[in-house]
Amino acid sequence: YPFLFNFPLLQKLNIANNFDLKWDLEMLAGLPLLNELCCVNNFSLTGSINSLRVLKDTLTKVTMNSCRHVKGNFMNLADFSHLKKLVISRTGVTGDIRDIGERDFPTLESIILPSGVYGGKGYQFQRISDAPGIISTLYPIYKQRPTLLKNWYAKLSSNSPDWYHGEIIDTTNQLPNPPICIFFVEAGSRVGYQWESDNGYPCEVNWLDPEPDRNSCDHEKYIVELRAIQWRVNCFDGHYEPPSEDEYNLIVKDLDEMPGFYASD
């Protein structure tokens, strides 16, 4: 449908939930003034995000979610001088977040990268022991440009030899699942990371920064936010990484026998 992409004055394009429209990102060359692109659930969309370079000087927002045939390296957009939002989740886009330099994405305020990007949201790793290395790699980026990793998480792959599931079948989702996801956490200016289950049960915090000085202006805020973080740690208290499978099953068994939990065997 080439006529759909021959609007030289069009500034916003939104194509959502269209499973049959076959088009390629190269066709956006017919929209030279486009500044907002939103494509969601476009299963027949093809092409490389490198094709967006014809819109380098106009694009401010790009959302491509569940467009699985879109390929390329996200760093092809690194020099877009007006780009404020980049969401390319559930696409075939690849790359490495460690390639982002101080001058890349100069105006970017939010970014969500697919799991195929190293360090992207939902990135899957193979061993529990991989987590500290991933965190230490991303930590400088988080400190310098935290918006680039807002709501970021990674998780242990279900193909990992470390992966396990519980013996008790919980149809209510009240019992903690294994804590196989990692998240950054903050208390004041102090940054750390936690392992957490996909239904909200965290382990203890692994702090990356020292505790703020007691006389600093940040210390009071730190204490308040620290207490809120510690209050959430209950089922996996004392654990700074996922417990062993035997330990996990014992934790869940004890919880299942407590009043207030209604898991079914």
C-alpha cells in the first residue's frame, strides 16, 4: 500500500494491531516530516531500523512493540539529535547497551530495548553467577544516565541449569515464585540491586554504593527509603541471591502452612 506512505506533511503515524498490512520501514522515506512513529502488533512489518535514518532530523518519538520482523542495531539511532523516546521492545533488534557513549542519544529521556540487546529490558542470562557481572557493567550507565535503565530488569533463562520451579503448585499466586529476576534499587543516592520473584518477593539488597554520611543532606531520605526496601524483604530474608532449590522448597512449604496462604497442592 505505497499510497499510505506518500504524505509529505504528515507528522504522526500510528499503526496498531494490524496483522495483515505488509510494509517495510524503507517506505517511511515518503514521510519526510514525521516526528512520531508508533507501531504496535504489526506482525507483517519488516525492515531495519537503519531505514529510520532518513528521519534523523525530525523523529522525536519511536515506539515499535511486538514487531518481530524489525531488525538492525539500536545504535544506528544514536546520533538522532531530537529523539526523546525510543521503545523497541519485542522486536528482532540487537546490540549492546555498553556501546552507548556520553554523546550518544543526546536528548533521550526514556528507552526500552528488547531482550535481544545485551542489557536490554528482560535480558536473559544463563547462570546465577552471571548477575554480578551484568550489574557491574550496567552500573556506570545507571549512575550517569538513569533514565536509560528506568524499569530495567534481567532474568535467569528457563534454559539455565540453575533454573528451577517449586514442588508446590500455587494456583493463587500468593506464594513466592523463585527469585530469578534482578532489578536496580535506590535508597537516596545509594544504588544496589536485588533478586526478586516475578510476583514481587525480593531478596536482600546487594549494595553497590557506600552508605551516605550521617551528616549529609541525603541521609534522612536514605533511611526512609531504606526502611521501605527492607520492609519488603520477608520470605527471602538473609538471601542475597536465589536460594538453592531445596532451600526454596522449604521456604515455600513453611509459608504454605502459615495462616493467610491458600496455595493448593
